[in-house]
Amino acid sequence: MTDLVRLPDWRLRFDAAIDEIRYVPFAWEDQHDCALGLPGRLVCAMTGEDLTTRYRGKYKSARGALGIVRRAGFDNLADMVGSILPEIHPSQATIGDLAAYEMDSAFGYALGVVNGERVFVLRPEGIGTMDLLDAKRAFKVG
């Protein structure tokens, strides 16, 4: 489990990172996805720690990304995140924490970043939002 601490100016860094990637479309080949592209980038912005370095450049497709999850010994993406960050109930999640949504795919879950009652998620056209109440799992960031 990683013990993260948010930087004093984490909120400014969070907002700046969102502004930089707001219209960047989801792309496996660029690793701008629901793990490295959005949550990974925002966790690094808020804490200064990049928890995704060991995975960058290791895949270019959904199949490749799923292979990383499976080779790490996990059935789904949320379980993998739960091995790194403390899990909390979604009702306890605050701005900057991660939320996991069940998906009908081999990944089992997609990740987003909490921004109040809404959660930032990646869509084909860039950042969208979902309702925090629909999240099935959540993880504390700092």
C-alpha cells in the first residue's frame, strides 16, 4: 500500500492537469486511458508521485493493458488499484480520490477521479463525468 501525501497546492495542480487533458481523446496507444491517462496523471499532479511509471510504454491496446493487470495477478483493474491505494466506501470519497465503475468488459471496472458529486472519466472525445453515486468502489488519494 502506498502512503501518499497531497502537495500544499494540490488543488491548483489538479485543476491545471484537468485543463491540459480536457479534450484529449481516449487512446490506448498513447496510454491516455482510464488508468494511466486520467487517474495516473491526476494522482501525480496532486502528490508529485507517479505510481504509473512501471506501466508506461508497456502496452498499446486494450488487450495489452489487460495483460498487465492479469500478469500482476489481478482479476480486474479495481483490485489492482486496491493493492496500491486504501479502499474507502464511495460515500467517503472526496475531490481527487479515485472511483471505480463496473463495466461489462474483461477489465471489470473503469476508473475516474472524484470532483464532488460528479466524477471525471475519459470518453472518446475527452473528459466527461459520471455520478459518484453510481461508483461501486473508491480509493483514497493522500
